[in-house]
Amino acid sequence: MLKEFFGTSRSGKRTHLYTLINKQGTQLVVSDFGAIIRKLIVRDKSDMSVDVVLGYESLEKYTTNYDTYFGATVGRVANRIKDGKFNLDGKKYTLDQNNDGNCLHSGFNGYHTRLWKVTDYRDSVISLSLTSPDKDQGFDGNLQLTVTFELTDHNELVVTYEGNSDKKTLFNPTNHTYFNLNGHKSGSILNHDLTIEADYFVPVGPNMIPTGDFQLVTDTPMDFRTETKIGKRLNDPFDQFVLTKGYDHHFVTKEGPDSHLGLKTIAHAKGDLSGIKMTVISDRPGVQLYTANFVSDELGKDGAEYQARDGFCLETQYAPDAINQTNFAKPIIFPNKKVVTQTIFKFNTTNESE
Ligand code: BGC
């Protein structure tokens, strides 16, 4: 176990980094500031250690450049809510408009900017908890939230969220880690191979709010049902890319009314140079693929300078603006009914069998 001082937050609180290690020597470094994943070191096909996530060197950077969401635990509700407004049971709610008039990742005061309380820390497990009071970010209900990161000896990073509110509210947490399976300093991810097990994606209109439709991926650059390089079709004349500057879309990985139940393998990615493979397993209805389109000259850890396409996010969640969209499954939770949701990132190299 290794707990290190990370820095003093703007409000004068001491923050720490916690290292988890499993029997395969995989290492995860998590910060109690923001429940942020700062480092994830796995072995490549030559048995070299590779840090596969983008991150910053200092705490200060995480507090000033919080809108990149590097490694962030995002909540209470990930992604966009149109105009920062929604209705629930006839009551109107107003949230921050922090992104072109819409609310992105719950506004200016996201959970990734808070100091979390470490409630459990062992060799390969850490739990961090947060109390989000009634009216926090504009939502109703005192929400108790715990996120647990566990590194199993099978090289899985298991991320478990537990949420319990005393009032009906929305709950759609995610993790916003940018992966680069060739190593965080290795440049573009466009030659990574990607599979997403989704027949439909959610097209968006202006300012990236969903049109309300589900569109078949067939014959579009959104078809990742068979392994394809991330960059292969990025320059195709596809109307969605004009609006989003790259992949920034929700893929429907589960269809039907029980879409939030049960773990399912939803995506595979592979670093072309490292041979590191990542499988994503989740109980969420979908996943946002984001190719770091808005990252530019971002000074990261170990002297890295990140550009657009130097990382990709697979953010498991409910669809953007779901609460305002008639046909989308809604991230609503009920008073004193604890919700537990899980996403697993499993790593292996091309030398090993799965
Ligand atoms: C969103 C992007 C946004 C990014 C910020 C992603 O989850 O889909 O549109 O720019 O977060 O890092």
C-alpha cells in the first residue's frame, strides 16, 4: 500500500494519491481529489510497463483544467442535459449551463472537483465516498455515493458505483478516463483497433444534443461491430462529424426495457504498438466514445503534451439528455433504494489468451 501527499487543494485541504497493485504487477493510482484515475500501468507484449491513461502531473492542473475530465469520476449525471433544464414529476429543475447553453457533466461543480473520503483502502481495492447534499448542482435528494476501484489478479479494473438518495433523483455516474493503450505519451490513438457491440448510435444535432432518434450503424463510420481502426473513417464525409469534430457519440449497447440490468461485454480496444488489449464490460445501457476532439496542447504528466486524438474515452452511461428524451431509458433512482452499477476494464496482451 502506498499513500502519498498529492497537494493542497484551493480550499486548503490536503489531498493524496493511493497506489493499488495486483499479483501481475498492474498498478493503479487514484487521487482522493475527484476520485480521479491518474495512472494505470500494465505490461505490454514485450513485458514492459506502460502507463495507459492520460493525466496531469500536479494537483493544481486537475483543479485548473478540470474541464478535460482526465480520469475523472463524473456525476451526479454524466453528459449533456439540454438547456440545463428538466422536469421530474411536474417539478422544474435548473442546472448550470456550462457548455454552449447546455449542462455538461453536471455543471461547474462536478464530483471530480471535490475531495472524496477514503472509506476503504487495501492492497488492490480502494473505496471513496462523497455526500452530495439536497439541491447540490440543482438536483434534489441527499445522495450518498461510493466508488470502488478494484484491481483483480485477472487484470481487471472493476469500477463499482453505489448511490443512495433520500429523494427521487437522477443518477448517471461514469468514469472519464482517456486511454492510450500504446502509452499515454505515444501520440495518436487512430491506429488502435476498436470493437463496439452496438447496432445503434444516438445521432446529435447542434451543440451535441441528441435528435431523439436511434440510428442504425450500418454503412456509417459508427459501425464498430467488427474490429476497425478508430481513425479509418474519421475523415469520411459524415454529417455527424461536422457537428462533433470526431467521435463524441453514445452507442446503444443494450436495448429493451431491462437495458440497465446485468453485465455484458460491450467493447474491445487494442494498442497497435503495445499489443495491450482492453475489454469493457458494463451493466449500463450504452457507452460514449469520445476521441479527445477538444484536447489541444494540454501539458500532462511526465512531460507529455497531449493533442486531439491522443486518447479515447469509453464512458459507460445512460444516453445524453435522456431525462428530456421520450424514447430513452432514464437514469432515475428512487428514495432509499440503493443503486449499484459496475463497469470492468479488463487488460491482457496479444501474447496471452483472453
Ligand atoms: C463529452 C465531450 C466533452 C468531453 C469533455 C465528453 O464526455 O462527450 O463532448 O467535450 O466530455 O472532456
